[in-house]
Amino acid sequence: MPADDRAAVADVADIAQHVGVVTVHYRGVRDLLEMLSGLSGLPVAVVDNAGELGGLTGLPAGCRVLDSGGNVGFARAANVGAAELDRPALLFANPDSRPSPADVAALLAVLDSRPEVAAVAPAVLDEHGRARGGGGRAPSVLSALAAVLGPLAPRSWRIWTVPDGSPHEVDWLSGACVLVRRSAFVEVGGFDEHYPLYNEDMALGARLRGAGHRLVLDGRVRVAHPSGGSAEGDPSGLWAARGGALGHYVRREVRRGARTTHALLVVAFALRTAACVVTGRRAAAREWATVTRGLVRAELPVLADA
């Protein structure tokens, strides 16, 4: 075995002593297997929300499949997976995300060097390799105003921050790929299961910050997440769910100015829809219009049967 390969194996073995991976599966076996192949050698808990992995073969060693008993949503399933792992840090990764052992090592280095930090996430890249987020500020009147202003708003105000190549402290981190200190995760009770789909990551950020911890979005680490790996057919239901969950979160969790925050976000999303129409991006306009309608309704999504 070449020296570089031996070093890579040793690095993975070392990471495996410190990090366990939790991923929630729902109708996306190919994405799941591809993601797991990139993290081979790490202990993994796959929580099956679709009831279709019972006979699955070809899983890497150290991978355990847990049947959630139905589509219980991401938050509850992720909590189930976390309870099965005893490593000091937990990497929550969507099946269509593509973190590498090197990415995990870089995130772990942040936790190791900064004991006040409870969670760290990479810049999330879209299918074109462009950074599209990873976390940001909690919803508030100020951050909702920033959504209306768009690129004119300071980066530090934004709910959805497009990271540069440096680490920044934020209020929440995307659950698509995030490394969390296990002790802090247990301390705050894990993900808030009130949110079955979307915004459980914002709620976790609020819990961690409420307990005195800090969160870091590290733009030096970049992980692909094209999104939509568990979607089948018409994605409009997920678009509406995304808007609905955000609206519900704002109404339930924002303590000061919830109505103003909600109204500003509706304006921001409506402006985004209009911009797509004016520039001829019909598919994007349809998506943003659907998200906006969900935001106005502010209802939690109803989970489909497995």
C-alpha cells in the first residue's frame, strides 16, 4: 500500500475514534450509498424513515441500519440515530451531501481547538459548486429586513449566510451537514421534535446558544449538497413545506416582533419570485412562489407515509 494511502487509512481510523455519523434515509438509496462510500471506516447510524433498507447489501463496515417504524421526520429520526453512537462528536449528514474524511477532520479540529463551540458546519455547495449557505442569523426583524434588502444587507445580518473562506460565528447551522459536540447535543435534548421537516436546525441552534454554547460556520470547509435527494416526482410539496415550516418557526419562536419578521420575510420571498419572473427564470419563479405561499400559511408540514 502506498504511503499516502496508509496515511489516509490511519487518519480515518483516528477520526472514527472521535466522530460518529448520523444520516436519515427517505427514498434515496443511491444517494445514501454514495455518501456512505465516502465515509467508509467511520461508525454510522442510518435511520430508515422509508422502511426500505431491511435487505440492503453493500453497506460499509461499521454501518448500522435502524428502522424508525415509519416516516417520523428528520428530527426524531436523527435523535434516534444519535442515541446509538457514543463518540464525542456527531456528524449529521443528509444522504445527498458529500463530506469527505478530510472535511470531517477539519470540522473536528474546530471543536478540538475551541471548547466553547458546540457545533460547526461547512459551506454548503450547490450542484454547480457555488456556496449557497450553511447557516446564518436567527429570524428577527433585522435579519428579515436583510432578506428584503438582499445583497445590499451586511453579511452579519443575514438569515442565510453565503460564507466566504473563513470561519464566522452564527446563530444556526444547516442540518444538511453539521458536526455537533455530543455532550452539548445531549445537554439540550437534541433536535426539537416539534419540527418534523425543516427548521429543526434553527431550533437546535437556539437550544445550544441558550445553553451558552457557540456555533461556527467555517467557509474553509466546502461540502457539496445538491439537495433534493429524497424527493420524488413533483417537488412543490417540499417547497411549500419549507416555507410553511419557516413561517411556523417565526410565529412560535421569535420573541420580539414576530409579526413584523413574518411580514418582512413574505415581502422578501415575493420580491425574489418577482425577480425570477422578470428575468425569465420560470422554474425558479414557480419554486419561490410556492415557498412564499407556504410561508404565508405558516403551517408545519404533514409527513407522507413511508
